[in-house]
Amino acid sequence: MSEIKIENISKKFEDTDAVSNLSFTIKDGEFVVLLGPTGAGKTTTLRLIAGLEEPDEGKIFINNEDVTASPPAQRDVAFVFQQYSLYPNFTVYNNLAFPLKSPLRSLSKEQIDEIVRDIAKTLHIEDKLKNKATHLSGGEMQRVAIGRALVREPNIFLMDEPLSSLDAKLREELRLELKNIQVQLGATLLYVTHDHIEATTMADRIGVLKEGELIQIDPPEKIYNDPNSVYVATRLGSPKINVVPSKLLQMNLPAQVEYVAFRPENVSLDPEGTVDARIETRQNLGVEEIVTVNCMGEIVRAVIKPGSLARSGDNMKIAVKKRNMLFFDNESQRVYL
Amino acid sequence: MAEIVIEDLKKEFGDFVAVTNSNLTIRDGDFFVLLGPSGCGKTTTLRMIAGLEFPTYGKIFLDAEDVTFLRASERDIAFVFQMFALYPHMNVEKNIGFPLKTQGVKKSEISKSVLEVAKLLHLDKVLKSNVSALSGGDKQRVALGRAIIRRPKAFLMDEPLGSLDAEFRELMCFELKKMHNDINATTVYVTHDQNEAMAMGDRIGIMDKGVMLQADDPLTIYNKPRAKFVGSFIGSPAMNFIDIHSFVKKGSSAVKIDGSQLAIPECHEDSHIDFNYLGIRPENINIVDSGDISGSVYGVEYLGANKIITVDTEFGRIKARVPSSVHSKIGDNVGLEFDSNSIIIFNGDDEMAIKSQLMN
């Protein structure tokens, strides 16, 4: 059982608010992803929970115990960094065994051996145990780093963009594995990234951060379909959601609606459509096709089935169903109709 | 105006065969992408078209003229490298006009051509600026302008966007394609990035281990890969492959897996040996209660408009792309239903597709 609770945490570095008034709870066995661009306060939040930074204000609880003033060692958290931090002169086996050799754990050699081999199997590195840590590929090194966190069975895993230095194929493979392991072990995990695909594919809940503030925290489906602001709406999805001035759609909308947003997969090229459009480019990705159209100066992206006959320069109309539209006011906040 | 034809091209570096047995026609005005992993021979092929390497065997024709052993300067083509290099002490106008100046073109004509090119690339407002003061995107446009101004028969580009970050690359992709549509010059573009290839190519040539495996339009490459490698290299996630431990006969329209018969498009030839691969794209698999084969869910990846569901089966790990409304969780037992019309059988020995109703 491990539950992490953060209450009204703030942290300043000189004049910059790295994190302002942050509150959220990570439930036992939950995978929470903090998503945001560089400088949004993601890493600072992790470091505050780990005890590597002290908050100016607010409290941190681990299993209902106030740990705000406790040193890192007493919090029993495991940190996995972007850059693999392994002992280069140790073998993979000894890298994995090292955290278990602590006298506080009083484990026998046989017990350690069993745990290490178990984890190595889960991470598909059982045939690398005798290798030196430096004689591994990038993906294998990061597996060992994750493995070294796993053997400790900590209260919570804190991961700071652990996959971002790997190539695309490997990243895809490892995020699938990491999620599977987390579910199997029932581990509690806080993961920060700027990659929206990592967020939606692994998270039970995504917290969207902007300049140190938590804008929305919800399951991926809700963040994608029901964002509370233009900022959150534009964090997820590729190609990006369309955000256009409301008057472009020539609909009867309340005066406070300034912007209308809709996902590219909800735009259809339709001769019976309501908005005039000229096709600018078409990108065929095989499984789908991305068409960009120009609607009176606004660029709108549509994702359609490949094989349509429309050509660049053609005049067209587009249609979007009202139930697929999101409405926002002049502050870019959501308006519910 | 240029058509490029490559005949039986082969290039050896000592014992190493970089390119072998490659045949290809690049049509006039095509944006042709050479795609493959590093070391597949795509850059060597491009350098032979440019005249920077001479082939060990085979011929290259530019507009029906045999240019196989002409030097680069004797072929009317422009080469754009991965790093766009500009003359830092010249302004935009002088950088773009430089190739004409070295050819001894009259000043008045140079400025007329420069203005024309600058308008095309939206650089007409910064002509007098120093190139070091420009944004990254504008610098790339200046380099392109310098290549365009000679009006060469063809452009050859070697990963020109490789060093850019993702967002900027997307933008330049868009601009390059737009420029190509405007001037319609034959372009051969080398990349290892499948998305770039699919997004930009009129036609794509896929190479592996020095061999040109398939050259077709993007949709055909995607839906009808002629080689197992093409199916696995294009698409994210890649095509799924299942081992078939039996002979596939001409005229058969089913294969045996898991003790039951699975419908496939009618085969128009025999397989080579009694071991073959069945290939199917993730979006052509449905998750059902009980289907063609069954397994346990290893991963569920939500992507907004759809989900990738990874299922461990006795035939290996299989990925399905399904609508977001499908609900499965890790550990669930599910069935997989295949869209039999889109199945391709690949020979077990040379890994090339067997001719069928789909693969005609």
C-alpha cells in the first residue's frame, strides 16, 4: 500500500515560480504522468517528492505520513533518470544486486540472487547479467536502470523522461513493457514527459502542467475528449486539434464563445458541408491521410481514409458535427453549451 | 524536364557490395523518395546518379542520354546535402545568385532570376539581409534557392531535413513539397524516415542490403508490400507476421493455422517451400470474443482517435489498431479476427510476396 499526496506545494528558484500551489494525489497502484513542455515544473515536482528539493510552502504525504521535512533515504522512493546512471565498473548482475546488499535489508545471497534473476527475466536481460554495464546498448542500459529501481520495491517510482534518449522503435517497445510490468506488480508510479504519446499510452491519469501550475488531471480519454482549456486541448493528438475563431463556422453560438476546437478525425470533406475550403496539401500515411485545407485564411487539418480523389488546389467544403466541437471563451477557457 | 533511368546498377567498395542489381525509372516531374535503413545503399545510389561515384556495373540515363561515367559537373543536376552550407559573408541575394555569377551570367539577368526564386520561397523581403541574421528556416530556404536558381534537370537531396527538430522538419517537409509542386522538377530524395517518405513521395523506392525491393506510390507500398521487409519497415506499428508451417498451393484460398482454416485472397502461384509467412496490418485485425486466433492482452495503448492493442498468442505478439471505443485491459483473454481480403503470404525463403488476388 502506498499513496502519495501533495498539498499546496510551491517552490521558487530566485524569481521564478517553478511550481505554484500544486495539489494532487497518486493512488496505490496508479500510473500518473505529468505532461508539459520544458520549464513546466515537471522535474521540480519529482525532485520535491524525492526529497532532493525542499518546498517553500505546502506538504507532502507518503502513506498518510508527513514526509515534507524527511531526508530522501527515509522516503523510500526510487528515481529513474533520463541518463542511465549505472555503476560502469559493475556487471549487470551487480548493478541490480547493489540496492539489495544494504545491511538494512539483511537479505541472504540466495534471496538476492532470486530477486535479481526474476527482475532480469521480466526485463529480458537475463542473458546480459555477466556483461559490464558499459558493454550494453542504450535500451539495455535503461532496462538495467529500471530494473535497479524495481528490485527495491519502493513506495513509489519516480521517472524523469527515462525513454527520451532512445530511438523511436525502442521507445515504443519499452513503453509497452514498462506499462505491462507496472500493472503486473501493481506499482505506484509518477512519470514525467513532454511526449504526449507516452502520456496517453501509459497513464491511468495525466496531469497537464503549464508554467508550474496543474491545469487539469484526468484519465487520458477525458483529457483528449473533454479538455478544460485550449491549452490542454492542444497538448494531446497528432495531427494537432483545430482551433478556429467561432465566426468561421457561421453557427448560432452564444456571444462568449470566441474559439471552436475540433479534432482532425472529426472533419469530413463533404460537398454538402458548411464551410468553404481549398485543399492545400495531402499526406498519405498509409493507414490514414492528413489533408490540410485553407478555410478563408484558417488552416484546418482533416484525417480521412486514404484514397480520396481530392487534389491539391481543389475547392471543397468541410463538415464538422456539433457534438464533436469544443467551445472556448476569449480567455481560452472551456464554455459548456 | 528529366527522366532518370537506372539499369542493372551495381557498386562494390572492395569486397563490400553497396548496391546490386537495381533497376528503376524515375519519371519526369516525380518527387521520388529513396527509403531504407542506414547502410542499405540509398545514398550510394544517389551519389551514382549525381556522378559523385561511378558504378561497378550498369548504366544511368538522364533524359535518354547515357551519363553513367560523366562527372558531376557535366550532368545538369543540383545536389542538396544534409547540412545546408551558406556563404556567411554574403547577403541573401548574393548567396542565391552565386551559381549564376560563376557561370558568367549578366548582372541584370541574375537579379531578375534571384527575385523570381526569392518570391517563390518567400524570401523577397529579406534579400538584403545578412544570412547569419536569418532564422533556421529562412537559411534552409536560401540554400534551396541557390539550388533552384540554376534550373537544373533534377534535384538530388540527401536527408536535407535530418538535422532539424521534429516540428521544424514537418514544416520544411510541407514547404519542400509545395516548392516541388510549383516548379515541378524531378527530385530524388533520400531518407530513412518512413513518415517523411510517405508524406512527400509521389513514388517511394525501398532498399535493403543494396537491393531495390519495390518502387511504387505510397498507397501501393503500404497496402501491397512486395517483400516482407517493406511491410515491416513501413507502418507504425509494423505489419504483423505469423509463421505458416505448410505449403501454399496455386488456387488455394485458405491457410491452416491453429488447426483451423483461415481465408486468404486466392493464390495465383505455388509457394517455394513448405514454410511461409502470413502478413497482416494492425488496422485489419479486430478484437472479438472468439476469433480466428486467441491470446492474452499484453498492452493497451490509447492514442486518442484509436488504440493499439498488443496480444500475446501462440504465434507470437500481434498488434491490432482498433477504434477507441473498444475496451480491453492487460491480462484479458481476447480473440483476433482478420480481414481476410488484406492478407498477404510471403515465401519462407526469399521473403517475397506470393502472387494472389490482392498481389497481382
